[in-house]
Amino acid sequence: MAGRPPRRVHSVSTIQFGIFTVGDIAPDPTTGHAPTEHERTRRTTPHCWPRRSAWTSSRPASTLLLSTSTALITTNDPVKIAEDYAMLQHLADGRVDLMLGRGNTGPVYPRFGKDIRDGIALAVDWRGRFRTPLQSFTSTPRPLDGMPPFVWHGSIHSPEIAEQAAYCGDGFFANHIFWPIEHTRRMIDLYRGRFEHYGHGPADQAIVGLGEQVYMRPNSQDAIVGFPPYFDNSPVYGHGPSLEETMRQTPLAVGSPQQVIDRTLQFREDFGD
């Protein structure tokens, strides 16, 4: 790790919130209409980069961060990722995070000439075996001001990724949206302990990100009534555990704004600050 350029770091004393979507184009169970790819993209974009006219707070829009969620390092060339996100850094004046993920959808890998059984090796160490070694090569453009984006390593259930995040001193995003608390706690504890082991600072200074699903209405009853048609027919949720069981075992929050806030703040009790 010697000789690595400085990297913008997230404050360890604050909580940051972001919004992301898996971009699903499943039919709306209440209308039967399935959005086109264009419609889905347009609906998602305002969440990522709100128009200035939508802001009434004195906090400037320049504090917004643009982040992936996630970029698959296994089915993309690492050089292409480095160059693409360095370019994005320049366009966004440095306000860019990069979240790297392995991907857990088997059919995607063959489309890029890869095998999901190599997923961990592709994500952790691609040198020599998976692409031509780099010699006398400099990617362009260079990161803005010589400072790469803050990197998150995203994982659902792979301890090797938690280990990699700790080794590099990067952030670890535990996307635990379908997993019980006990599993996620083990992953986070592994990352924190190894972060300290590699000399990046105390374990409680390691940067942890968590995923949560939210369906919110002004009052809880409307949320509880309104969400099941989506839940029951969703390719993500449907045909599995009940809504009640999913809410109990995972961080799915369905209810009023205050109920969602309370559920989110429970992360502190579940996983520490």
C-alpha cells in the first residue's frame, strides 16, 4: 500500500444517507403497467441529482455525492472502471464515491466471458490470470487533484470482500437487505477487526455502510395496506417469506416516516456506531 495517493475520507463522526435503486422494471401490480427502461431511468435520475429549485434548505447542493450502487468489478475491466470514474470525478468536481461489487446473478457472467465460480478471485485479485498484466501504463484522465474517489467494497455474504476492504483501508458496504442481523453483525465485526489489524486505525473508526428498504406513507396504516400488492408480486420479494416475517428478519421498513426513522436508528443497537 506504500506510495498510494491520498484519498478523500468520509467523516467517522457523522451518519450519511443516500438513495439508490436496483432499477427493476416489474409491472406495477395496481395498474399492470410495466415501465419502459427509459421511464424507469428518468424516474430514478431526480433522486440521484435533484434540481436546485427543489431545495429550500440553506445547505448548498454542492455537498451532494454521486455514487454507484454498485459497479461490478468482476464483469468490467478494472482499467475501464478507473478511467470512467476518474472522468466522472472531473465532471462532478470530485463529489464521487465508487462502490465495487461482485454481483450474484449467475447468467450475467457468461455474457462477459466470465464464470461466476471465479467471482471472488475476479473481485479480489485479477492480475495475470484474468487480463493482460499492465506494464508502463498510466490511465487517463488521472483522478482529480491526484485523489481517487472514496471506495466502498459492497458484499452480501462474502467474508473475502470484507477482508479486502479492510486490507485496503476502504469502506465496507454490507448490503444486508435480505439477511438477518446476526449474519451482518459477523461480517461487520470481521471488517472492523481486520481494518485495525492492517493499521488503518481503531476498529471503531472503520467506515461501514448498510442497506435498507423503505416503503413510506404519511400514516402507517396506508403503508401497511399499500405495500403488499407490490411485495407479493415483486420478483425481488414475492413468493418467499411473508411481509411480516421479512420485516422482522431484515431491515425492510414499512410505515410512517417516524417508524422508518426508528427502524433506521436501530442499526446503532444492532451493529454499533
